[in-house]
Amino acid sequence: MSFRGWIKKTKAGQLAWRVFIGLLGGGVTVIGAIALVAPGPGVLILLAGLGILASEFAWASRAMNKTKSMAQSAANKVGMPIWVKYLIFAGAAAFSIVVIVFYLHNN
């Protein structure tokens, strides 16, 4: 039996689990909302928080799907071909590896 199943055996456990998921997911969602206006991957953090909330709340699943569709439509408006996105991602990953290896080699 999973930990989640063990907790949700009783009504009090179900309520405690929903409160825990609500606080955790809500906190991550708030951090994501702050990261939307501050430097950081706001949409990704926001989706992570909604994903946590969606494990227990149906409204969060609907909100997550709406947010994902809005992000996809914004990405489609940019009009960048998918291979360019993959090339940028691969280049950034390679650059990160080179920087890490260089840093570790010099220390």
C-alpha cells in the first residue's frame, strides 16, 4: 500500500492530505506567479504548482490545461521552427556542460 493510500484510509486522513496538497501546490503556484514578473521560469513553476494541485482538485486540472493551451498559443505566435528550438536547447545544454567541466577542472 502506498503512503498516499495509507493516509487516505480515514476521513481525517483524507482531509489532512487535501490540506497538505493544497498548501504545497498553492505555495508552488504562488512562487510561479511571482516568477512571472521576476526573473525565472514562471510558467513552468506555475504549471508545476497546478500539477500538484491537480492531483487532488479537478478545478486545478482545468486551470492547468487552460494555462498550457495559452502558453502553447503564445509559443505558436513566435513562429520559431521546432528544430531551432531544439538547436537552442542543445546549444545551451552543451554550453552548460563546458562551463561546468571548465569550472571543475580549474578548482
